[in-house]
Amino acid sequence: MDKILIKDLEIFAYHGVLEEEKKNGQPFFVSAELYLDLREAGIKDDLSKTVNYATVCELIKETMTKEKFDLIEAVAETVAGAILLNYEMIKEVHLVISKPKAPIPMSFETVCVDIVRKKHIVYLGLGSNLGDKEGYLDYAIDQLNKDEYIRVNKVSEYIVTEPYGGVEQDDFLNGCVEIETLYTPMELLSVINDIEQSAGRKRLIHWGPRTLDIDILLYDRDIVMEEKLKIPHIEMIKREFVLKPLAEIAPYAVHPGVGKTVLRLLEDLSGEAPKL
């Protein structure tokens, strides 16, 4: 991907563990690599097709001077988040924040924190079979959109499906959404668990009835194997009620574990090519 490079932007700010650092301040230097598609801007010579690096510099300065942090790690995290949240075109940022006047009692050039943060494309499965099923799915989407670190890009049609797992219960209403997020997988899991709980979700019976169920199906092309989280979702390739709405919004998303598109997985499961 193309990038805009801002190198050694000098900003006087008040960050540090020591009280005199917060009182007297010191210079910091920021280098930022902003990853975005610059082709159309270059062809059309049009500022609206890129980002104005002068305004990015102002945002970095404003972010670094409106608060005082103990750690430059916290400064870097806050600046990266501000850039990604304020500029839709920027998909990834590489930041180096230097502190050449750090209180170190020996000769040195500078101390730096170097981080990379990006927007992640994630697919979630939604389900409900208690109460106002459509209302619960709409509630989940609304709550996701209210989180500043999440943007809902696409929502599938809702489909009625039979219960899965052998527990006698009402039919489900299912759907899928595509989101763009700054959260890590485990952070996102915590967010969706909170949304489920706020909708009255109670985990009493495995594969049992529920007001709202939200599953992380795919997270970029990452494979996550944690005790509390498996991505891709380990059951998704067996579930038509997941693959059908997912194929509607992301037919060519690839399952990194088996190397097949969602459309191909649905075809394999149903035995025929789906109509999109």
C-alpha cells in the first residue's frame, strides 16, 4: 500500500513519570508513516482523494498537548488511535515517538517507542431465538456502531433457521455483519460479550436458547487459538446459517484455515452453487 511519511515532527509537550517533566515539558519528535491508496489522488491531482498532511500534523500536535501522560507508550497509542479514527482513508499507521531529553543519567541520542496500528476487517455472526429476535439483532448492530473503535460496513439480510445442536427450542433469526475495528481479537471479544450481557444473554445451556449471540467468524486472515477464543470460528464451515448470510456480504472472504472462500464453503456444504 502507498504511504505518506511525516518525519521528525517536533512537538513540545508535558509527558513523563517525573513531576518536573509534566511541569517543565520537553521536545518530542514524531515520525509517522500513513498507509492509504494514493493512486487516484496522483492521477487526478485532487487533494480530496488523499489526506492533508498539514492537518495530520495539527492533529498529532493537538493530541499530544491536550493531555499529560506518564509513558510515551501511552502517547503513541493515543496518537495512532486519533489518526485512524479521524481519517477514513488511512488504513494503517506506523509511529515512532522519540524523547531525546529523557531523564537518563548517561550519554544517549534518544529514546523511542515504535508501534504499528491498523484497521481490521472482521466478520461477526449474529443470532437470536428469544423474545424480539429482530430487535435484538438490530440492538447488536446499533451498539457496535456506537463504539468509537468500531464501524459497521455491511449487514446481511436476516434469515430464519432451525436450532443447531440438538436442544429443543424456537427457531433462530441469524445474520452477519462486516465491521472495521481498531480492537485486537481479545479486546473485541470483551466488547461483544458486554453487548450480549446488556441484551440479557444468559449462558445456561450449551447451544441453548439465547436473546443474543455474537460470534467472531473471521478477523482479517488471522488465526487465533486461545482458550477463550478461536478464529476462524471452529464451527462456521459446518453451519449454513452462518455461511449463507456471510456469503451475501463477503462471498470472497477467505477462511485462512482451509484456504477457501466463503462462497466455496457454502457450495461444499449445500452441494450446489448458491444464488447471490
